Amino acid sequence: MQYYFSNQPANNSAHVNSNSHADTDTSTLIGFSILSFPIVLLLGVITYKKYRAAVLRRQIATLEKIWLIKLKNNTYKQD
């Protein structure tokens, strides 16, 4: 049996490998972005709702204080 050997440079394989590595990095970044966007959006909505509820509770407390002050001041006055 005869064996044939060839001595060809393998520079092209390194170039193809680095290109596929860049494609993998890009697709990983796109996948991460697709998954993280809805999570960040959901967290933002939840945080905003909690903020608005806290502001509303503060406003209600202030109005109740004002109402109690007016009620106390009007109780002792006889017109």
C-alpha cells in the first residue's frame, strides 16, 4: 500500500474557527438581550406600581391629618 502525504498550510482553519467564535458570541449576546429585556421591563413595571402605591398612601395620610385638624378646630366653635 502506498500512502500519500501532503504538506499544505492550515491557516484557513484558524480563520474559519475565529469567525464561528465571533458568530457564537454575537448569537449569545442577542439571546441574552432577548431574555433580559422582558425581565427588566417586568421589574420596572412592578417597581413603578409600588412607588405609585407609596405616593398614594402618603397623600392619603396627609389628607387625613388635614381633615382631623379641621374637624378638631370646628368642634369647639359654636356659631
